[in-house]
Amino acid sequence: MTRAGLWRIALVTGFAGAIEVLCLTGTIDKITMQAPHRMLVDLAKMIASGSMNAAIAKTLTNAVLAFLPAIAVGILTAVALFPFKRVRNVLDPLFATYYAIPVFAFYPLLIVMLGLGDAPQILLGFMLAVVAVIINTLNGLDRVPRVLIKTARVNRMGPLATAFGVMLPSAAPYVLTGVKLAVAYSLIGIIGAEFIMSRGGMGYEISFAYNNFDNAIMYPLILLILVVSIGVNTLLGLWEKRLMLRKSGR
Amino acid sequence: MKAQTRNAAINTVLLLVLVTAAWQLLYWSFGDAALRSPAQTLAYTVKLFSGEMIWPHLRETMAAFAVALLLAAVIGLSIGFTLGYNRFAADVFEPMLVALYSIPKITLYPILLLMFGLGMPAKVAFGAIHGIIPIALFTMNAVRNVRVVLIKTGLVLNLGRGEMVRSILFPAALPEIFTGLRVGFSLTLIGTLLGEMFASQRGLGYLLMNAIGLHNIDLLMALTTILIVFAATASIVLLHYDRKIHARL
Amino acid sequence: MTAEVHVALRGVGKSFSRAESSDVVHALGPIDLELRKGEFFAVVGPSGCGKSTMLELIAGLTSATSGSVEFEGASIAGRIPDGVGVVFQEDACFPWMTIRDNIDFGLKRAKLDAVERRDRVDRAIAMMGLSGFAESYPAQLSGGMRQRVCIARTLVMKPRLILLDEPFGALDQQTRLLMGDELLKLWRLSGATVFLITHALDEAAMLADRIGVMSARPGRLLDVIETGWPKERDSRIVEDPRFGEITARLWRSLREESMKSMGAAGASS
């Protein structure tokens, strides 16, 4: 463990400890926030009892169903778009604007198109995630050293072999950045949709619990979502670090 | 330079035509139950602006967004410069910032509501937390990546710390900082709107949420169009300056 | 001929501790060297021998682990002395400023009056062959011209000691020879002491009054060669048979050292 890592753990523990103290002394009242140890106890109870299993399974399954196609479609779209400078110039403002737009506004449209099931939620998560993958993959492809592409040509590799054998591996760290964002965005899409209109899922349960002042359900669920997203991102981050190290040759 | 501006204009028009065409096609395939045509939406938008109803909401959103953006910029730049300077602090905090950047912040809205109550502070906070982290991360990397030789040049001239920041570090890092502010602008906007959707009873986000609930497709389409036009205009202008600053390097 | 001592290094050594591990790397020294006022001194040595560290020690950009560095009789302990100018190997132009503002940067801080500043900048621009580019940005200039901007930026401050860290390293051979001529002219005009670090033996042989030859890491002075060139000289001295002798002598002292550092580099990567 590095010194910075120890400091980080100390800071996080200190922060949680401070909240714990503030909650126990009543400076933060019970209606606003549960003491952190309560959240953990409630989370353990919730998982043990299985009361939220259906909601958790639904949200996480849908997130995966949005996330995986977003990666595949995102990477393929980026590879297809990459050679067409003109098309990209036209699309650039769209990409730059995309994450400023409340994509949730399209949810009703998706419901009319696909019915009030899981499909419009998954599509919403996909729509949010895919653009992050496209943007970051394109960014990575732009930074592939010219000499690698020339090497591929000297080796008489075709455009597809060059794209998948040389360019994407070289751009991998950037693609991974997109993949990390896609994790967050697919979850945002699914959970946001569940907040707005849904018959189940973690987002639905959180907003239901919020409306009923049921902090024993709300906080553990929020905590679980945070733990899952940070966990997945940390794993991807470790992978990314390894790729980066290989790239810088140290 | 002239040709570049003209090209940008042509590209923008082309994008506008493409989006409108796709929209019209979508309308033809799904009809009035799902959406409105571009023409209908435009007509409704004009009507909306000539009426009284939208103005207070528009003002509310703009005010919330302005405050949130200011907060995000000030806090984000401060964090970014501090961490950019201090290697050890960056080692400690960068992974935490990255982790915070990666969480679906939308799940935090109930907590913010409980902390700030329904209204302006909650949505400003929601907007600001979306913008702070990208601005901080971009600024930190920008400061850290300032070429060592430029800093040495300043040292040889015996520049003090303040002067070093003002006349070397800041201008050298500016292009990347600007990109951070551009991304921060977008994310603060969406954060503010999401805050309004879930934690407010005024503003365009609230109207949007209401329109979704009541299935008021006219209003929904008009609001979305207004927001997209605003965001796109700002993005295109910011992107233009972003490229201009980067072109000098 | 005994001239006034301008810079003195006495038993100067430098060690680094590696960030990841606790081993200490002995990078340089001990070195004893005196630079005479107004002389042109060049240092050659195998890569990684600590040449640049030596320059940074004299510039006050880093401090010595042992020994002392003196400039004009006063000790430099990691403090940057007045009257010293540095030209780096990398392009140190500020990309956000015009050429004029780049050259003016130090003068502006020195609070000289506007007329004097303008005059000095204009003269530097003319002298460095940058006329017509005053309002351009560095990105619009070639690498050689950008390096001239950096030299001009240093010269306008009228330094008494000019340190150059492989200033022509990134340039092609012809440009280097011509830049060498200009450097000699500037040196004669300014009367400053020049300390040049280079990896090019011919560059050292052509430009310097004296040449210090360094060993592989930890860098020590193996030899100091007097070239004996007249003060009035330019790149045409490469035709002089003595030029070949000096270069050959440099290479004799360096060949073995360079092989050592090449082996070390091969083993470490």
C-alpha cells in the first residue's frame, strides 16, 4: 500500500466517521440521513432477506443489456466513422452537445414506440452510453501514431485488419475510458427512467422509499448503486492502468 | 480562416438538415401518439414564447444554471490548480475524483433533496456537482502537463509563485482548462435540468417532468427543442473557441 | 594568461534518490572546474553522464548534494542568481505569445522603460534574423527560428553568463553550423561567459575556447582541452587541420566512455 493510498483510506474513513458522529449526536437528523453503520446494517439485512432482489436484479440486468450493446455498437460506429473526416466534422457539434441534453425527454417517445416494459429503459441506457464510447474511441483512433498505420500498410494489411489488429489495440486505453463512462451512463439511463416511470427496479424503489420517508430502504439502495459503479470502474481502471503502462513502456 | 468559418457554417446547416429530416421520418413512422413534426413543434414553441407561462420557468432555470456554473468553475478550478501543483495531494485525491466522476449522480438526488429541500439550492447543488469534477480533473491534468522547460524558463527569471501561475502556468494550461470548462458547461446544464426534473417545482426541467407525467407531447417536444437549441448553440460556440485556442499550439 | 574566475565548481556532486525505491543514484561528480570570465566553455560527454545536471547546478535550478558552486564570488545554493541566462534544448517559446512578447517577457518583469525595452527587442529581432516575424506566433515558425527566439529572449536580458543546454540538438546539421556562427558573433558582441553543453563533438571543437570531456555516469571531468582558436572565428575553421585533431582527440577520450553508457542503457531497458 502506498502512502497516498493510506491517506485516501484515512480520509474516507474519517469522512464516514464524521458523518457517523454527526448522525449519532443528532446534528444530522434521522429523517435526513441514517448513520453510516445503520446503512450497512440495513444493506446486509436487505440482501439477507432478499426483499429487494427482484429490483436489484432487474436494474443490473437492464444496465448490462444496455451497456454491452453500447460498447459493441459504439466501437464499431467509431471505426466506421473514423476515416470520414467530413462526416465527423458535421457530427462533432452533436457529440459536443449530446451530454448537455436531457435525453430523458425522449423516454415517453420510447414508451410509445416500445411499450411500457423494460425495452424503453434499456434503450435509454444504451442511448446515453453509446455516445461516450464513440467519442472516446474516435479520440483514441486519432492518437494512433502514424508510423503504426504505415507499418500495417507495409505489412499489406487490409483496412479491417488494420482497424482491429493495429488501430484499436493502440487506442485501447482511450476506448476503456469510454467503456468506464458507459458503465455510469447506462446506469444513469436505467435508474433515471425508473425514477420517472416504471413498475420496478432500484430507481423505482428509491423514489418510492423517498416518498414514504423510508430511509432504511433508500440509503442502502443508493449505497449499493454507488458500490457497484465504483467497483466496476475500479476494475476497469486497473485494466486501463496496465494498458497505459504497456503503452508508455515503463 | 475565412474558409474555415464558412465550412463550419456549412457543417452546422448540414447537421440541422440531417436532424430535422430524421425527426420528420420518425414522425411519419410513429405519428401523433408519440411525437410532433418539426413544423408543429416550431409553431407550438412560438406560441409558448408569445405566452406568459414559460418566462418565469425560463428565468428560474437560467438563474440556477448561471449560479451552478459559477460555483462549478470556481470550485473546479481551485481543486484543479491545487492538485495540479501538489503531486502528493493529487495522488491522494485523483482516484477519489475519478470514482466520483464515475458514479451515476442521478441516484443522489433524494439525498440532496433531504439536505437542501425542494427548490433553488438543491438544483444549484445538483448542477454544480455535475460540473465540478470534470473541470477539476481537466485543470489538474492541464497544470500537471505544462512542459517543464516553460517552468524552468520562469525559474531562471526568478518569477515568484503568483507570477509563475499568472504568466506561465495559467496561459500554458489554458487550452486544456478551456476544454474542461466546455465539458463542465454541458454537464452543469444537464445536472441543473435533472435537479429541476426531480427536485424542484419550477424551471424548464420541472415543466419537462410535468409534460412527461401528463403526456403533454406538444410541450414536451417544444421544451426539448428549446433546450437542445440552447445547448447546441453554446456548444458550437465553445467548441469553435476551443479549437482556436488549441490551434496555436 | 590568467583571467578572472567567473564561475567556480568545487568538489560538486549530485545524487538522486529514486522515487519508488530507496536506492541512491550517484549522478555527477565530484567536479572541480573554473570558468574564466568571457571564455567560451563547452562540455561533451556520453548521454546520461549528468551534463544537464551540471548546467542546472550552475543555473541554480537544482542544488548540489556536496561541494559548492560560486558565481561572481557568491555561492549559489539552489538560488537562481541574477545575470545568468539559460537556453534549453527543448522549445521553450510560450505558444500563447507573439514572438515580440516572448522576447520581451523578461524585460517586462525587469521594469525597464518602454523605449529601452522596445529598442532591445527590436535589435534582438534584427540580430537573430527574425525581422518580419515579430507579430507571429511560435507555431508559425520553424524549429530553428523558435530556438532563435529563445536565444533572443535570453540575450535581451544582457546576461553576464549564458548557459546553453544542447540548444541546437533538434536542428539539422547545416542549420547548426550557421547557428554556431551566430552564437560566436553574439558571444563576441556581448562579452559574456558562455557555457555550452553539447553531444556533438564537432560543435564543441568549432565553438569553444576550452572543452571539458566528461566520463560516463557518475560524470567526472576526464580532460579539459584548450582549442587555441583566435577570438575572431567562424564555421570555416572546420577546414583547419587542427579542427580534425581536436575532434579526434575528443573522440579518443570519449569512445570508451560512450560504450560504457551504451551498455548501461542496453542493460536497463
